Amino acid sequence: MRIGLDFDNTIVSYDTLFHSVAVEKGLVPSDTIVSKVAVRDYLRKVGNEPAFTELQGYVYGARMAQAKAFPGVIDFIRRARAAHAQVVIISHKTKYPFLGHQYDLHAAANDWIDIALRPDESPLVGADQVFFELTKEEKIARIAACDCDYFIDDLPEILKMPGYPEKTGRLLFDPERNHDDQGVTARFATWAELQAFFEEIWKRRN
């Protein structure tokens, strides 16, 4: 079995980091909800969406090392490996920000993976199983090329895109429960829920 994982907002949680950096830079009031979406919505409301675009580049570049993995994701990957499932990371990510300093976002993300997804001596996901694609279409093509049995993403539009491989299960990671489950195989709010879903599959395969 091969399981594909999105990266931003699926493996990595940015809510606390985006909020703290936005407050640090004076972009949002300190009482703004601790959420990446809340920061974006506030800056849109005050007519300063370019500041959010630049903030994204700064966080994904200069501050990426401070980002945290979602609770349970490391345990999930470790359990998947124990069940002889292969895990690949496939992300749509530009190499450089649209605004602001031109950080190498791919290098920053790879550095994060090398540290955060290496809880023991060896990495949980090898460098040759990590793919950062420049367009959504290239991401979908990579999911197909990797022959994923399931793909986990926080964006329903990715799971419903034209060209998404029919054989690949569409698993929506939706911690805030912002989306319905129409057009996807299943929806999950936590990595513990995702692990329980796969435990049932692995149990049936044994």
C-alpha cells in the first residue's frame, strides 16, 4: 500500500506560528483567534491581503523551522511503516514567495522534514519520497505517477480536480470541520481518526 500525504496544513500546523508572527509584526491585534485562516481573514477585512501573501513567504521560509507537526501525524507515519505501507509526501508549493524576500521554500520545507520527521536515527520519509510540485496539475500527475492507494489533503478542490486518479482514495483532513464530505472518500478531523481508518484496513489485510 502507498499513502500520499500533502504537506502544508496537513502534516504541518501553522496556526500558532502564523498568529505569533503576525502579532510580532503588528499586522493583527493580539486577541485575534489563533488561526492561520483568522489572520488571513483579518488582513483581508482591513484591505491588506498583500501583507498576508508576504507573511506566508516569510513563515514558510525564514520561520519554517519553528512550525509544528499536527498532533498524531508522526505516530501515524511510524505506524504506517510498521504495517509495511509506503508513505510519500506530495505538495503543491512554489519554490519562491510571490512577495517579499525570495526564500527557497522547497529547501526550507525539506530541512523541516529532515528534522521534524526524524524522531529516531533514520528518517520516517526518505528524501526520494518527497515531491514539491510547482502547479496543482503537476501535483495531481505526481499522485498518479506514485500510484497512491490513498491521498490525504486539507483541500477538497485537490481531491476533486480533473485528472485525479480514480483508484486513489480521497481522504480529506479537515481539523476545523469547514467542509462537507461530498465528493471525497472520507473526512477526518484528527490524525488519530485517520489512523483508526487505516487500522481497520490493515486488520482486514492480515
